[in-house]
Amino acid sequence: MSEKQMTLAYILDDAEVTITVVRASAKLGIERYLLASKGAEENKEETSDALKILRIMLYPDLTVATKEVTGMPYPLTFDEFVELPEDLINKWAEAVYECNPHWRVAQSESEDPLSQKKTKRSKSG
């Protein structure tokens, strides 16, 4: 099977950064789960809801799916990750979720059992 991947370019503090992300293999999926589980454990003492979400969702998704980074130090600690510009994180997440749509937090209507039920009803009646 060929590896699905995407590379995004971003200018960070006047330097070009490139980030290559890949479609997750079964192994990467487990690594994502383990990193999120570790984050959940670390969140027990966290008071910031924003940091809790970043630690168990975006940080595992983006770092596990990342194959290569040029133009900035990598890998990043969680503390380094949360200091990156929001725009970079958003573009990085778009690339990761394009390669791994099943990782998206919000289910699409086609995955929602209620929507499927409504669709079936509208088709039959």
C-alpha cells in the first residue's frame, strides 16, 4: 500500500518551515492512543481547560502523524508545541486530518447514526 502524505509550508519568524504528515498505520494509531492516555494522566493536575484539550487531542494527533519537519526544532515538547502560532497549528491539523479523516473529533453527518437513520427514511419515503 502506498503511503499517503502531505507537506505544508509555513513562514515562522521569517524562516520557512515544512511539515510532512502521513496517513496513520495501525502502529501510529496505537502511538496516538498511548500519547493521549499519557496526556490524560498528566491532565489530572492541570487547571487550564485549553491545555487539557491540547494535551489529549491536538498534540498527540499532530505529533504522531508527523513524519518530518524542517526549519524548526523537532520533535517538540508539549510546552514548545503550545507556544506555536495558532495559524500554524490550524494548518498542521488540516493536513493531518486530511490524511487521517477518522481522527477528526466531530463526526461527519454520514458517521452519525441519527443522520443515517434520517437519510434512510428520506430515501425510502
